[in-house]
Amino acid sequence: MSAPRLKATPLPGIGVQYDLVTREHRHLSVVAHRDGTRTVNMYRADDPDSCAHSLRLAGAEAGALIDALKPSHHSASLLYTTDLGLVAERIEVAATSRWNGRLLGETCMRTETGASIVAVLRRAEAIPSPAPDFRLVGGDTLIVIGTREGVDAAATILGQE
């Protein structure tokens, strides 16, 4: 079976429409509106140009549906996942974390988990590739990349009080 093809069509002033024909020859489309909402349309099997069902979703509802369609991990902090088994995820350092005020290198994160901290978001600033002498602060959001297991282990370490 060939890989499914997703056709994108710009809709000026509205957003982008994505069309997919399934292996069962069913036509589905998603309109990604500029305001963040999504409209999911399913077309009739006997007339692929006639819309049988249409469902309008708010941005958060669309995100929840994506999580349901990709059940390998249910996390609002998940940024990206690959077919190679790597994920990128946001992990926040709580004010009560034992790492609040301590150096990144003290966590032994990469040695213990195999996961890498590729950036830290602090207020409106992004600090790329923080060095081991970078001091963590409660409220920092760390961008962590690794295997699912490694990122989960990193979250456990960072969550220690």
C-alpha cells in the first residue's frame, strides 16, 4: 500500500484545506482556519463531492483530537515526535523542584537519561544549548529531546522536590 497523500490547498482569507483519500476511497478534509479553529469534513462514499458530515473544532479541541489519533503519548507538552522514536517535549522546573537555583550539570540529565536539553525558555527569552554551568530557576521550561523513555526519566528527575 502506498503512503497516503495529503493535498494542501490555500484558501485565501480563510486558511488551508487539507484533503485525504483513505485506502477505502473515502474523502476527508480538514480546513485549518487562520483563527486556529479546524473544520473536519467527511464526504459521501457514493458522491465524494458531497459533504456528509462537518464538524467545527476549537484549537484546543483539535489538539485533543490529534492526541486521540496519535495515542503513542498523551501530553500537552509534547512538541514533536519522529518515526525514529525521538520526541521533543517541554518540561517545566517547578518552584519547589530540588533543581531550582542549581546548575544544569548537577542534574546529570544526559548521563542518567540519554535525553538532551536543547533550550531553556525563561519568561520571553529562549536560551539555546544551555551549558552545564547554566543555573536553573523555578518556572523555566526546558526543551528536552530523546527517546520517550529518556524524556519521561528527565521529567521524573526534574520533578524531584
